[in-house]
Amino acid sequence: MKKSIKEYLLPYVITLKIPTVTRISLNLVLRRQFKRLKPGKVLDVGSNISPYKKYIPHTEYLRMDIDERTKPDICCDIHHIKWKSNYFDIVIATEVLEHLYEPQRAVNEIYRVLKPGGVCILSTRFIYPYHPLPEDHYRFTRDSLSYLFRKFSKVEIYPHGNRLQAIWEMINSGKIRIFLNVFNPIIARINFKDEKFPCGFVVWAQK
């Protein structure tokens, strides 16, 4: 019996679900930071599916998004968080900062809603393709992130990815991903530290 076109394409369509090298290297760093957290009230900013919820200890977990179609617990813009001050123990903001037109205003709002001693874990891009969702405004260095989080009492910044992985992301884009994505887990294992050419950064900031 002849296979249908759908059956022929299925193995290739499945490869599109393989995470990117950048996402794999990012997750390794994020999960190390999540293990440092103690249970508390968590605000997950800009997430429509809460992919990290199972890794984050919490007594309360609220998801915030600007798109009401995703049915968030809080529907608002991060530039003006519609919540009272000094409430959350933890704010998670992964891959959000580069999409904001006023990143300092957003970081200030995160600071405001955190309790004294509360922690923000944030990730953002450095070497990465243009990805408007719906807009893509900035790329951040260690220096710019240090400045944005200058009001916090303690700030730690961790790079993830390296020049090899950044080059791979440039090669593995567009339709060719159907074939090349199978190599992502292998490339992600070549995870040497590279301060000059990271794919992005993870920030641990304590109020």
C-alpha cells in the first residue's frame, strides 16, 4: 500500500518540534537557577503556556500576558503591571525583555511588585535572529543588563551559548530546519563558556 503525502512528511514535521540549540542551552542555565528558589508567590510574565511551572517551587502561580486570548491570570502590559506592590516572592520573565519598547520601565515594574528580598529570574537574547512577536526591539549585553537592574541589591548575570551555537542558529533557519534540527541536541552539548559571543543571558536579581 502506498503511503500518503502526510505519512511521508510526518518524520520531517516531527523534527520541527525539536528545541533550538539556544533554547536547550538556555534551559540548562534556567533550571540551575530555579533550584535555588524557595516556594512562594510567583508571577510568570509574558508566558502563554507556563513551560517552567513544574520546575519552580510555588505556593501561588500567576501567569501574566498581554493577550487575553491566552486566558492569563493577569491580563496587562509589563510596562504597567496591574498588581499591588511588594506582593510576589518570585518574578519569572523569560525571553520577554528584547520585545519591549521601554525595558527600563518594565524592570522597574518587576522591582515594584516584588517583595523585599524577592527574586527576579529573567532571560534575554544577545546573538539571535530578528523575531518580532509582535515586535523585536533590542539585544542586551552584560553591561546593559547590569544597568537595567541597578536598583536591585544583588545581581548575577550568566551567559549561555557560544559562537559555535550562534553560527549554527544562523545556518539552521528557515525550511532547512526540517532536516538539521536533529543535530540540535548534539550541537547544544558543545557548551563551552564564551563571554564574547553568547546567544543570550540569564539574570538573577534580588530586591
